[in-house]
Amino acid sequence: MKSLVTIVGPRDAGPGERQLMMDRAAAVFAQFEVEDPVRIDVPGRGTDSADDSSFRHGLEPLVPALQSGSLFGDRSGVFIADTQNLLKGEAELVSELVLHIGDDSVVVVFGSLGAIPAPLGKTLKPLAENIPIKKLRERDAGEWLATAAKTRGVKVHSDGAAALLQHFGSDTAALGQALDQLAAGGLEATAEAVTSRFRARPDEPMWHYADAIAAGDVATALRRLADFLVHGHPLQLLAFVEGEVRRRSLAAAAPDLATYAEWVGGAPDSYPVQKAWRRKADSQESDLARALDALSRADVLLKTAPEATHRITLERLTVALCRWVGRARRAS
């Protein structure tokens, strides 16, 4: 492995993806036998000012860290977190410093959410080893869970694994903490142990709910709704589902895939365009119109009716959407 490494995760990385990036960075330093790497966190853009020839406050240690290794001949390590936040002048300076690293006495890992700013990204491309981190899905988290449980000595039953994924989704950081708690208590991961110990789910991606509606699965859609409402706002969910239904309506009206892609401003081979196009036959145009009308009326109710009625409004809407938008409608 090269002593220069880039770990690039998704722009919308959650705790699970961030934890995975940290694990990969730790593995790199362990491979080079670097025991105590220096960590430098790049502040968010707009939090401080810097001209084109200087670093913002807190980034000054980058210069000595990248210029020399250990005084005792051992390798030193530097982990630069949130590299995507580097300003143009800072990226240029780091790029120059990287070009002058002559050997592997310094192991440098760049962690970035999204593309590394120019010109540093271009400089690192031929010099560094890249480790991409993709957006985690529940399927990925299930595979991760099996390995993580084994390393912690926690026996995971099939119902326990399902319960953990239902509670924590793709958040592997939270899953790891849950396994640590079970291991500390000497407990096996059964459905009963999980549901009694972990009651709130930290995140529930909206597309889980939309996919359940598209499948016409009322039970799953209602469960996804309940999970989302633990931390999410109802209007946020309505806006997301309305966008999905509108895209489906455009797909149903479009004469061909290329025309639909042009209408929504996407590439014909992109996943969102292909997904909506495949589902165009799952609902009749009249049902899609009813769904959009119901979403509009629900939006008004959520903004005007007492909060105590919001949950029942969303539950009724969910059942109706499963009938109008779900593929189960076509099967009937």
C-alpha cells in the first residue's frame, strides 16, 4: 500500500459511513505500524477567513506534519479529516507539500466527503491509493453486522439481526455501540433483547418509506412511517413522497425514456430515472392524480390541524398511497 491514501465517502455520509472511513484510516496506519497519528480537522467553509497564501486557524500544524517524519527514524502519520472543506489557497499549499514528500517516512490519509478540492485532488490521483466508501444500505449493514458481532463475541439470532437493522438501519456506528452494550452485558442478540434495550431508531431514510408504498406493502410502510416520525418531521416526508409521485406521473405521461429523462433533467441511464421509468406501469394516471391530491390535502391538514391529529392523518394517507401507487394495485 502507498503511504499516501485518500478515503472518499459520499457527500451525504451519515454516522455509519463516517465510522467506516475512520476504521479504514485506522487500518492504514496499523499496516504501516504508526501508533499515534496526528489528526487535523479541516473547519467548515465560512467559519474563518484565509487569504490565498495561508491556512486558517487550526490548520497550521499541516506544514510541519507533512514536511518531516519522526526524529527517531520511525514513521509518523497524519490524518486529515474533512478534506472537502479546504479552501482553494489551502488546497494549493497542501498540494505543494504533498509533492515534496520524498519517501514513506510520513503516512498521510486524506478523509473527504465528496471530491477533494482542486488542485489537491488532481495531484493526489496518481500518487495516492484511493479507498472509496459507498453509501451504506441496510443490506450492507447486514453484512457488516455479522462480522462485527463475531469480533465482539456476540451471538446474533436471525430475529435479533432483523430487530437491530429495523432499529438502526444502515448506521453502523450505532449498530457497533449496540453490539458493545450487548457484549458488556453478556447478552445474545435476540429480538426480545434488542427491542427491550434499544427503543428509538436514530435515523430512518425516507426512501425506505417510499419503497414500501411503491411495493403496496401497508404493514411495512406503516412501520417505516413510525420509525421516521421518531426523529423526522412529517412535512419533510410529505415533500419527499410528493416528489416521487410527481416523477412517476411524468414517467407515465412520457412517450419514451429519453423524453422523460429530458423532462426531469436527468440522464437516461441514471438510477433515479430508471427507477421511476420501471414503475410507470404500476399505477393508472387517475390513481396518481388522486395520490397527488391527497398529498396536497394532507399538507394543508398538517399545517392547520392540531398536532394530535397528524399521526392519524399520515397513517390514513399511507394506506391510501399503498393502494393508489403500489404495484399491488396492478396485481389486483
